[in-house]
Amino acid sequence: MAINQIFRSQNMAEVSFDQALEKFMDVFLELHPKNSWPAWFKSCTTYGGEKDSNGNWIFAFTAMSKEALEEGEIWEEQANGNFALTKVDPATGEKRYVISNTSKELIKLFEAIIDSVSSEVLVTVDRDFNEVDGQELLPYRK
């Protein structure tokens, strides 16, 4: 296994984040052309990617349910039209913006693994968007 890894690192260019994202989007748009997206899709989803423990890229479109909000949390619209998770102190009414809250359960709508050497794409999650109630999702932007 170590010989294979050395060979790859010396003789094959590793797929960059941007290249992997482009592959991900190409496959996503092939399976879900823009004209097939439900009305809520653009405002209630976000996407991102990271490397897994094998060095491959994993990208996903996700959404967050309104039920994910805990007591004292609000999903507040900002001046720029985006939304931010805000915690309100019940005693003082003071607001604090939550920069990152990865403990929130996200709804994975579409996920793919992009091989970091061959750039092959394996779709691992592909939900039927018609089965998702957009009224139950938090918007990320207007």
C-alpha cells in the first residue's frame, strides 16, 4: 500500500478542492438541472466539501430543519439578505451570533465522493427533492 501511495504522490497530480468541486457540480447538475429545482432549493441549501480520512473529497448539498433550533435560538435575517443563527439571553435579551454550530443536524440532500487521484465521482446520497417540505427548512438567503 505504501508503494502505491508514493507512486501516486510522485507521478499523478492530486485533485484540488476547486477541481473536485467542479466535478461535484457537474454531476449534480447532470442529475438535477436547475430547471428541476424546487422553489426552496436556492434559498434553503448550502454546499461544501472536505477531505475524508482516505484523502478523497466529499461534497454535499445540505439544508437545516426549523426543528433544529433550540430554546433561545432564532434564525435572524441580516441586512445583506442572508440569515444568521442568533442566541438570545432570556434574562437580558442580549443577542449573540453563533459563528459555527456543527452540532446542528443537517439534512443531506446530495452527497458525492470525488477520488483525489482519478477524479471519479461516486454519488452516495441523492434525495428526491419532491419529498422534502421546503416550508420546514430554514433559509440561508433570500
